[in-house]
Amino acid sequence: MEDALGRDYYEFMRFCDRLSLILCKDETPNAGRLLEINTSINKKQYFISKHDDGVLILSPWIFKTSPFDSEVEEIIIETPSFNSSKVFEKALENTCPALKKWTLIKS
């Protein structure tokens, strides 16, 4: 029983990890096209798509609540490389985080 429960938790974590990468990298397709999140929980395929208004649709729905909002702070540093850790730390300290927010709904 513990092995099955551990596997369920692991599959849910894999799903959430892949979904967070899609969201944070702005990879959700427009025009109602579907993007496969992964095949994970109960060996099902999970997909994401985007409404014209920016609301994200998950299919099949895995969460208890619909809709719900998710958000992260994003820090974008334009400089591609740094001469030292100190210079990087300074750039990071001088950059204001921006809030990225998504609304996810059941299909």
C-alpha cells in the first residue's frame, strides 16, 4: 500500500512540475490548441490550452477546486553573464520582481 501511495504522490509531483515549467516559460499555446502536459497520474494524458481571455483550461481536471488562481514572482535580469557572484548578487538585488498570475479552470 505504501508503494502505491508513494507512486501516486510522485506522479502528482511530476504533473505539477511539468505544469509549472509550461506556465513559467509561457509555453501555453494560443487559439485553443492543446499542449500535452504529460502522461502521469493513473497513466492518463493531461493537456493544457488557453482561452482568448488568457484563462487556462486543464483536461482532464485533477484538482478539487475550479477555478483557481496560481501565481509566482518572476525576476528577469537582462544581463546574460556576470564577471563574479558579487556582480550577479547586485543585479539580483536591484531588480524588482514581477507577479505572474494564471487562472486555471476545468474543461
